[in-house]
Amino acid sequence: MNFTFNFPTRLISGEGCLTANADLLALGRHALIVTGRSSAKRSGVLDDLLPLLDAAGIAYTVFDRITENPPILTCHAGGQIGHEVGADFVIGIGGGSPLDAAKAIAAFAANPAIAPEEIYDAEKRAVPSLPIIAIPTTAGTGSEANPYSILTLPDGLRKKTFTAPESWPRYSFLDPRYTASLPVAATVSCALDAFAHAIESYLSAKSTVVSEQMALWTAGQIWPILAARPTEYTPAMRESLLYAATAAGIAISITGTGFPHPLGYSLTLLDGVPHGRACAVFDGDYIICNARTERGAARLAEFARAAGTDLDTLARELPALSEVDFRFTEAQIAERVELIAGAKNYANSPYVLSKDEIYAIYRAHFAK
Ligand code: NAP
Ligand code: FE
């Protein structure tokens, strides 16, 4: 029952929470706003935020070059700009890509002389990152509630997680209205990501009473919505998904993720499959493998009960919801498996996959 729980982020939720708490924006005198091409505008965040910054006399520079699966090189460039304009804090707006990028940019802006991959070296990254505010516009990654920043390395083929003690957002504003413009297909993908976080966290040996409660609550919030396959999302559904995704983000801040995550990375980077769907492809394998272990079987049964369903349904429906259907040659399978074979996440599930089993799983899904 013993646990430690470090949660330095203040979460502020509800419709209008940004405007109602505008005084919290004064983390500095010049904000670097980090976002994607259009999500900050389409979600309505910029319309709310910029007048508040103007009224508070806070200068800002918008860096809107973040693409999906943020490249470390773009983050490095963003950090240089943050340094040049004299930004003293960062506001990340968007899905997991801009929020993760904001954490890296906050580190590069404070350490403008380091090379891109030196961000992973705490000694080179000597100056603490600039403070960060996160405003999510998707309900999925939970980046607003953890210190992880998942960056695509310069080869474009691999992802590597950056984290620093200051990478936790100081404040995260959770307004479900900002997720309303997210199209249905992307909403499903993000919900699948949050659900994967919950189940992978719940089975991890690192789970604590805090992460467990977050994971089980997430399961009960998300599954009924995913299972109903709505063609439109009501404000109440958007609210449930956003807060559940944040809860699952807290859960993985304690435990990390399990093997559907690395298995999915190849499909995302080589085949363009959105992150949540790429994980969901392998959720059935995750359930079947872990059910062979004593801990896995017991935990999975509790998790399915909390979701309001049974394990067979989850093992069947999660991969079906991914809607991923590729056929690969043996060489393409080998290329994908070799890219992800070394990930640390494999050790974070009751059932630890061997490389041969990773090949077998890929062949079972994708062999021609
Ligand atoms: P995303 O890559 O941030 O965004 C996907 C797409 O949705 C983009 O085209 C984006 O537009 C658009 N979008 C975002 N919000 C919108 C809105 N409200 N209305 C309309 N369009 C909107 O998607 P994501 O699934 O949230 O994030 C995935 C990334 O997070 C991956 O890089 C993954 O590795 C990472 N991740 C991080 C964690 C963590 O713990 N930190 C956990 C899981 C995954 P724009 O291009 O304009 O932004
Ligand atoms: Fe994820």
C-alpha cells in the first residue's frame, strides 16, 4: 500500500476556466506560444487567450510549426526562437504533439547552445527549462498531466522520450469546449490512446493506489462512449473523455506504458497511423498475452469490470476500432519490428514479449 505521489501540475477544469483564472497566466513577461498549424485557432483557444495576454500586458510570440509526432529538430528551432525573442515562459496549445513539443522547446530556450540530441543529457542541459502552461485541444495523450515529451529523432524513424523535473506543466487548463472541433475519427484515436494508457498502467508492476484509481476511473468513463461508436460527440461526452484522458496521463506519470505503445510506433512513423489507433491494433495481443499470467489475469478482469464489459469484448473490439488493415511483405515486417525491438516498455507488463513473439504478432496482423 506504500506509495509516493509527486504531482506538481495544477489542473484547472471547466468551461471558461482559462478566462476565469487569467491571473495565473502571469508566469512571465513574454510567452512563447507553441502550437500546430491550425488547432489553436480551430479550437478557439487563441481567441480566448490573446486578449487575456494583451490585457495583462504580457508580450507573446506564436511558434506554430509543430507537426504530428513532433520532430526534435523543429523543437530545437522553436527553442532558438524562444531564446531570441526573450521568452520567459511557454504556453503549449494543441494535442499531444504541441504539448510534448512545448516541454522540449522550454528546455531548448533555456539552453540555446546545446545540440538537438543533447537535450537528453541532464549535464549539458544545465539550465532549468522555462515554466510551461498546457492547454489541451484533444482528449488522449494526458501530456497536460505528465512530464513526458515524445520526440521524433532526426532519422524520422524512431521516437525517444525526453523528460526533466521542470517538464511538468505549472498549470493545465482543461476546457472540454476546446476539443469540440476535433473530427470524429481523431476523437476515437485519442480516446483509444487514453484507454491504452489506462490498461497498460493498471497492469504495470509500478502501479500504486493512485495510478490504479485513475486507470479504473478512466476505463469506466471511456469504454461506454467508445463502445457506442457515436457519430457525433455531445459536450457531456467531450467532458468525460477529456478528464479521463487527463486521469490516464496521471496514471502513466507513475507507471509508464506497456507494449502496445512501442509496437505501435512503427505504424505511426512509417505508415502514418495516428498514435491512438496504432496502439489499439495491439491491445488484443496485450490482453491475450497478459491473461496468461496470474497478475495479468486478475488485473484484466478488474479492469474489464470497471469498463463495464468483459475481456473478450475488449480484446476483439479495441483492435477493430483501430480500423488499421495493412498487408506487409516479410521484409517490411522485419523493418518495422527491428525499429521497435529495443524499447524499455516491454519490461513494463506482467507478460514480457520476446523478439520472436513480436515478429509473430506482426505477422499475424499483417503478413501477405
Ligand atoms: P496531435 O498529433 O497533437 O494532433 C493530431 C491532429 O489533430 C493535428 O492535425 C491537429 O492539428 C489536430 N487537432 C488537434 N486539436 C484539434 C481540435 N481541437 N480541432 C481540430 N483539430 C485538432 O494528436 P494527439 O493524438 O493528441 O497527440 C499525439 C502525440 O502525442 C504523439 O506524438 C504521441 O507520441 C504523443 N503522446 C504523448 C504522451 C505523453 O504522455 N506526453 C502520451 C501519448 C502520446 P494541428 O496540426 O493544427 O495541431
Ligand atoms: Fe500514448
